[in-house]
Amino acid sequence: MLTAFRSLEHRNFRLYYAGQSVSLIGTWMQRLAVSWLVYSATHSSVLLGVVMFAGQIPTLLLAPYGGTVADRYSRYRILVFTQVASFIQASLLAGLVLSGYYNTWAVASLSLLLGTINAFDIPARQSLLVELVDNPTYLPNAIALNSTMVNVARLLGPAIAGLLLTYLGAGTCFALNALSFGAVIASLLLMRLVPRPPRAHRPGTWEGLREGWAYLRQAPGLRRQILLMAGIACCAMPYGTLLPVFAREVFHGAAGTFGWLNSMSGLGALAGALFLASRPAGSHQSRHVSYAALGFCLGLLGFALSARLPVALVFSVLSGTGMMLFIAGTNTFVQTHVDDRMRGRVLSYYVMAFQGVQPLGSLLVGWLARQLGAPHTVLLQATAGLLVVLVFWKSKKALAPAPAA
């Protein structure tokens, strides 16, 4: 089991892991609190979808620029800048809510600001992982441990937020998130990174975008995995937008129920991430990613059909496991099959596929839930996700070379 944590032998990655572990708990607390605050104030799944859209649409529009910037400048310095900017955003949100001078559009505007920051933060963060481990063979394990860290936070953050929302309110969640950025900023400042050698040619923004797209066109394996991610992210992953509706309207609960739904999904995702971390290097194959997408959609199907909360929680664990195996497996495949000079740009397309298309799904899901109800909407999402996996498998077989005679 100790081999699952082998990347922590590297000092810089250990600092990164410690700082992010604290900060991400606050991030998940804020994410949960924003959803609950908006739905409690408006009782509108459409407005809930709008706020989720505002927080994620910048990733779709700006992530390619973020990837070009990550390849052109110091990824470390970009990450320091974006973490300080995220701290300011969280502090503004906490101040507005604690003072009572806020409305849904103010929350949406600050979500838009955070999404803009993340469009530059995520490509830099993902690209930096390879610089945090001295031995490149440790990269798959570092990616898996990074996913483990995210999902420990996804397990603990909603559980803590559920209690805080019940007794102290959303403002406390936002304030604690702002404070949590101190840990990650301190960990970044303590790192000792070897500077990357300067490049003879640093492309401009548009040239960098063209180079990234041209590279993907010549890499069909990478392109197919990113397209599969885009399909699942658009069709199935936005189900999380409707969890406040499930908590209150379907299972007749409150903030605590909302926290449980998120935490159980996080528990499943944590199990999936630990499984990946324990796997030997080179064991992540594209077909395993497809099986994980299938498992995620089947778990989501069971969740949509669950009439009782305990059954829904079981399917939340199963869908969370499949989703994390799919996300981390795709990330690992991309990171281990891309040239370092193109890492930021290719990862920006991965980020677009993963997080950039989700706001489109969130808007559609919010509207469908008003027309069909939350359970039927998630049932439709799961079915669409299964169709995406089926189309991917068929296209992959069609492109496979014929066996030699």
C-alpha cells in the first residue's frame, strides 16, 4: 500500500499535496454553499443552472489561452498569482454574504470571476505536476494522488459544509474557504523548483493555439480521449447541479442531506483515486477509461431511479467511483502521451473538455429539470452518457487497423 504514496518522496510534491489538501476542503465547502444559497433563496433549478454556468463558462472560452500562457511563462508563478486571486474572490464573497449585501446576480458575478481565474489556474496546475516530481516515471502516481487529495476534500468539504450551513450559514463556509488559501500559498512559497530552460521560441497566443490544435490533429489517441471526456462532461457530469433539488424536493431533506449526497459521491471518487494510485506505472489504458465512463453512467442511472435516500447514497458511491476512474484515467493518459513542450496547450483542451463544456450541460439540465423533474432529467443524462460511450467504442473499432492476414 505504501507504493500508492511513492510520489510523496519528492519534497515539492509533498508541499503541494499538503497545501492543496487544506485549500481544497475550503473549495468544496464554497461550492456546496453557493449551490445551497442560490437554491434556498430562489427555489429555481434554472437560476441554479445559470450560476453554475457563470462559474464554468470562462473555462470553455479561456482555457486555450491559459494553456498557451502555461507553456510560455513560469507555471509556478502563474499558480501563485491565481491562488492569490482566488483568495481575494473568496474574501469578497464571504464579505458580501456575511454583511447581507448580496443577491443571486452578485453571487453569479463572483462565480464568473472565479471561473476566469480557474481558466488560467487549472492548465498551469496540471502542467506543473511533472515539475514537482524529480522522476518522470512517478507522474502517473502523482496524478492519482492528486485525484485522491481532491476527493478527500470532496468527502470532507461537503460534510463540514452541511453542518455549517445548518447551524452557522453560508457566509461561514465562504470565510473558511478564504482562510484556507493561506495553506496553499505558503506551500508554494516554500517550494524549491529547478527553473525550466528558456525556450528559443515562445509562441504568441494565437500561434500557440494553432500549434496545440495541429498537435492534437496528429495525435488521434489523445484526440479521441479528449472528445470522450467532452461528451461525458456535457451529458452526464452536470447532474451535480441538481443535487440541491434532490436533497430538498425528492428526499425531503435539508442542508445535511445535500452534504451527504455530495460526500458519498466523494467517498466513491476517493476509492477510485486510491485504486489508481496503487496501480503500477504504465497500467492505465484507454479501454479502462472507457469502462470507467460506462460504470459512471450506470451508477448515475441507478441514482436517478432511486426512490429512497439510502439506495441513492449507494449509487452515489458507485457513480463517484466510476467518474473518478474516468477523470483521473483520462488525465493520466493525456499527461503520459504528450510532449512536454505542448503540455500546457494540450491540457488546456482537456480542461475545456472536462470543465469547459459542463456549463452548457448545467444550463440545459436546469431547464429540463423544470420541465421534467430532477429524477427524469438525471435519467436522461445517464442514458445520453451511455450513448456517448457506445458511439466512442464504435468509432474506435472503426479506426482500429485490420489484423494482419
